[in-house]
Amino acid sequence: MTEGSCFLKKGWIYIVISTILFSTMEIALKEIAGDFNPMQLTMTRFLVGGVFLIPFAASAMKKRGVHIEAKDLRFFALLGLLGIAVSMTFYQLAIADTNASVVAVLFSCNPAFVMLF
């Protein structure tokens, strides 16, 4: 087996695992939607995810010699406000008020809308 085909097979395994985990998110969120404030749930999800990813990002940045400047932090803050505080709160509200399957399909269409914009 060549190195390229091994990498390709690993990639498919990662895609399948992430698809399974991600596709169950709407169902899990629907189950606990009434117990938590949507903003609280959204912020907690992204805080835990961000804290988990920081060591990997820091390591990759160190290897590449990338440094974050003040203008980068302002840009990240704006992206966080729009991407997390606004859109993901609406996402959580949609899960609370509609079928999880409908929300999953619409959320999966996100890359198509991004390409249009």
C-alpha cells in the first residue's frame, strides 16, 4: 500500500466519523433545548470546542512561524460575534422550534450559500 492511498483511507475514515458525530448533534440539541437557554448552550459548545482545539492550533502556528497580531484579534472577534453569537444562536433557536431533520438539511446547505456570497 502506498503512502498516498493510506492517507486517502485515513481521510475517509475521519470524514465518516465526523459525519456520524456531527449528524447526531441536531438530535442531541433538540433533546436538551428546553433545559438550557440557546445562547448559553451555544457559548458552552464553542468554548469547549475552542479550548480543545487551542493546543493543536498553537502547535501548528509554532511549526509554521505564524504570529497573531492585534488586527488579527479584532478580525477574529468580529468573526466570532457573527459566526457564533448571532448565527449559531439562531441555529439553536431553529432546533428548538422545528424538526431537527429540517434544521440538519438546511445547515448542511451552508457551504452552498457561502459559495454564492
